[in-house]
Amino acid sequence: MNLLFNIGGLFQNSALVDTRTHRNLYKFSFGYHMVKKKNNKPRSNSSARWLQRQSNDVYVKRARAEGLRSRAAFKIEQLDQRDKIFRPGQIVLDLGAAPGGWCEYIVKKTGSTGNIVAIDILEMRPIAGVSIIQGDMSDQAIWKQILDLISDGRVDVVVSDMSPSLSGIKDRDEAQHQELIDIATRIAIKTLRKNGIFAVKLFESAQRKAYMDSMKPFFRSIGIRKPDASRAESKEIYMVAKGFIDDNG
Ligand SMILES: C[S@@+](CC[C@H](N)C(=O)[O-])C[C@H]1O[C@@H](n2cnc3c(N)ncnc32)[C@H](O)[C@@H]1O
């Protein structure tokens, strides 16, 4: 900081200094200060913890070794091992699919006769056997694109790993995530065929019980899962709802 004040003092004593120069110097000083801070104290505690966790994480290592797109692939594999979600020939909607870890797993399980439609706001590299739609699930035009890709408008499985970009403001993050859960639920209820399966990421929150109660009339069985690959410190959990009670006709 002393160094910054000294540089500032030097410029302030100069006849060449005008208002604009002062503004630039302020920006420069601020930038310099940030660089120094970055070098001396490289990262905040939370990002250092995140990096440490990533490098020690057994699922990150396995995903790299197996050339998978994300460690999330192990979550869907573990949900499937527990709940027997996927079978050859199924039609599956994968909501919030990027970068594609779940899709890579699902496409192997549903085989060449299956049909997967993957949707995400973010761009996703192609995967053989997967139709990718880039768009926001809250946009009705995206729903139309999805329905256009499904021959009779019915699917066997809807999975959603959608999560918002977290702001750190608890109420706001929970509200945004609940909105994504509601969107996934609406499309599941609209498209699932009789006995279909819906697996959705939830967060431990005050709304969780009320939401699950609201799902009971639609499914024969509902379970909450915390796969081993889901970090213990994360509040995410998954609801797996099976045996859709078809009101779709
Ligand atoms: C945890 S990531 C999904 C990881 C994915 N299951 C995998 O295996 O690679 C959550 C995703 O939800 C997506 N997402 C969030 N809001 C969305 C929305 N409104 N519509 C579509 N995708 C959304 C994000 O862009 C992000 O890619």
C-alpha cells in the first residue's frame, strides 16, 4: 500500500496530472494492488478449498482416467444402480445436461434403439445418439423443440440435474433452484408415459417436504437419494419418482 501512495504522490506533484490521469492512476493502483494480493495470497480460502478438494476427489480422478466429461456421470450411475432407471430402447429427456456426463452414461444404457434429448443453456459438444438443444428450459419455444423431437410426445424417463449459478444468497439461490425444479416437474408430468420415471436434483430446503408431498399423487413410489459421488458437504439430493400415474391419456 505504501508503494501505491508513493506512486500516487509522485503523480499528484506533477504538473502533467489532470483529472483523467488521476482516474487512470486510481484504476491502475487498484489493479496493481489486486495483482499483489493475488501473488502474495493467491486465492480466497473457499476457492483454495475447492481446488484442494478437486485434486483429492476420487471421482474427479476417475472421470479424468476414464475420459468422462464430468464427475457427475458417477451420480447418475449410482442412482441407476440403486433404482434401475434405464433400459435399452428408452426415450429420455436430460435437462441441464452440459457438459454431458449424464448423457454419456445414459446413451450407453439405452443403446442404439434409445433416443435421448439433452437440453442446456450452455453449449454442449455432440454425443453420438443424443439430440442436443441449446436453450433455457423456462422458454416455451424450447419445450416445443423438445416435443417436436419426440414422436408421440411421450418419454420413458425425465432426468434433471439443473442448478442455477449460485450467488451465495441463500434465499435467492433456493428460489431459483425451486423454479428449475418446478419447470422440470411440469415437463415430466406433461411428457412421461405410464410407469415413467422422474429423477430430479433437489436441495435440502424448507420447501422440500411440501414439494415431495405434492408429487405423491403422480407417482407410485418416491425416494430420496444421496449418491456417494454427491459431495457430503453439498446440500444437493435427488428425488427418484417411479411408476408415473398417467393422466396424459
Ligand atoms: C450440474 S450441471 C449439469 C451436469 C450434467 N448433468 C453432467 O453430467 O455433465 C447443471 C446444468 O444446469 C444448467 N441449467 C441451469 N439452468 C438451466 C435452464 N433454465 N435451462 C437449461 N439448463 C439449465 C446449467 O447450464 C448447467 O449446465
